[in-house]
Amino acid sequence: MLQLKGTSRVSGLAVAVAKPSPPQGFSPGLKCPNDGFGVYSKDYGPQFAHCNKTVWNPVGSGLSYEDFDFPIFLLEDANETQVIKQCYQNHNVPRDGSVPEYPLCAMQLFSHMHAVTSTVTCMRRSSLQSTFSINPEVVCDPLLDYNVWSTLQPINSSGKVDPEKEVIIVATRIDSHSFFWNIAPGAESAVTSFVTHLAAAEALHKASDVHLLQRNIMFTFFQGSLAEVATVVARALYRLAGGANDTSAIQADPKTVSRMLYGFLIKMNNSWFQSIIKPDIKGILGDDVPQHYVAVSSPVNTTYLVQYVLANLTGTIVNLTKEECLNPEKTPSSEREVSVRQSRTRGKDRSVFCSS
């Protein structure tokens, strides 16, 4: 595909689903995830820059980060794909050194789109349609979801953090992307990150002296064995937060990691997820393959589940009524603690997470 970039002779590309999948695997991501950022930037030395020491994704092709100026279509129907291939073989392949005779086999690619301009123009057109038209035709939708965050030590929801008090922020993303929507769920790259952080949060929450740490730890979710990675992360965060005790007791639970991987990657509608979310939203636990894209107009199911899983793994049960939970300013200051919060990605709204 990279050889086709920059040529005017290609007006579109049709891609057939590979069955069976390549035995060596395939990844449109980078060989070095987060290449050029954090520890993989030149600031930490040449031994770490661009994953010089360890290549995390050896089969990565980097196609997701390439800009192709022609449309790419996915052919899912094997019968249709075979018809196209046979047509090409019959009419376009030279035989006995002779040039194929016209007419040749050709494809007409068509993909009508309303939003063919910039985001600003598209949103303005949608706004005009919604304002002045009786039957508005929406040409583009805003992406909307919310971030989930939690602190290891309780914080006062109405107070401010002392500027001299350091806070360690651990951040990961929840959303993902793929070439073809709803075909390749684009799940694993995001899921392996936030499952590790959820397991690390649970492991730290179980530490007996967590309330004595000099620094608070904030886990934020922006849209080898994971249990072992989560354990290493949890112990490192414990040390960074000023912990002085032996870290051998800080251990991520492999069973918890397995349950999260099963739920987020294979089947959301499982007994554990059913037990930790509110009964009135159990409809989000569908039987289809979990999707982890950023949402249009409303949060995706993954965001809700990350919020409930984080509360289940690190939350503390408090004796509050539903009204007090939803309105923390009405609770006594001694009980005004927040375990899990959500922040809108658009705007500055903050709301307390209450489970009932």
C-alpha cells in the first residue's frame, strides 16, 4: 500500500478479508507504540529512543499512521471477491505475450458522503439544518464521551489540593481505532493499557499503608502477562508516592486481570460485569464483540464499564443516601470523599459516581 501513495493512477483500493488470517499476525500500528514520546523519546537516551532496546510490536506496519489520498473499501463477501478476481483473470491478464483486448474488467467505486469539507464547515451546516429545517439532515455528528478518574487517597470534593502536595498521574486511553469500523474492533491496543491500570489500582488499594503515602496517585482513563506488568506498575507507583514498606505484598490479581480481559475483549455480557453495574443499564452488556471506539453523542459502553470496574476494585462503601451521593455538597465535610469521578471531554462538568 505504501508503494501506491503519491500516484495519480490509483483512484481507489479494494481490500479482501484474509481467510485464514496471516499466521505471523498483522498489525497496522507502529513497531514502537508511543514512538517519540515519554521514555521512547530522545530525552531518555539513545538506548530507549524509538524502542532501540525492545521492539514491542515487531509485526507493526504503521499503516494506521499513513495518510492515503484515495478511498479504501473492504470486501467481506467471499463470493463477490471471487467474482472480481475471476473477472480480472479472464479479461485483464496478458496471455501468450499478447496485450489484453478491450473491454477490460473494471470496478466502479462509490461512497457518497455529506461531510466532504472541514469539521468547522460541516458542523455549521448541521447547526443550520437543525435550526431552520423541519426535517433536518445531519451531515456530521460530534464525538462525545467522558474521562474517568480516581485517586488512591480520598480527596475533599469541595476543597483544593495544596500546591506543595505532589500528585502522581497515571494516564491511559480507553478508545481505539481501526481501518474498518465494526470489522476489526481495534480493541487490544487500548484494552491492554486500561486493564493494566485497573489491576494496578486494585493492587495499590489493597496496600495496608496506602493512606500514609506522601503523594497521592490519580488514575485517569481518557478514552508479557498483564498481571505481571500491572504488579510492576503498582509497585513503582507505590515507591514514587513515598512508600517505604516492602512491596512484595503489592500483587496484581491474575484472576481479576483474566476476568477483565475476557469481559473487555471477548464477552461483555458475563456474570462479573452483570454483578457490578446497575440493573437499569445492563442493556449495555451486549453479546457482540466489544467495540472500543470513541462515541457519537453519548459515551460508549466501555467507558461505563471502566467506571464501574474501577469503583468495584478501589471504591469504599459509605453510608450515604442516594440524594447525598448525587449532591456531595449536602453531606458532612468529614464524609465528603469521592472515590470515582467522571469528567466530560467537552466542557467542564464534573459529577460524582454513585452506584445503587
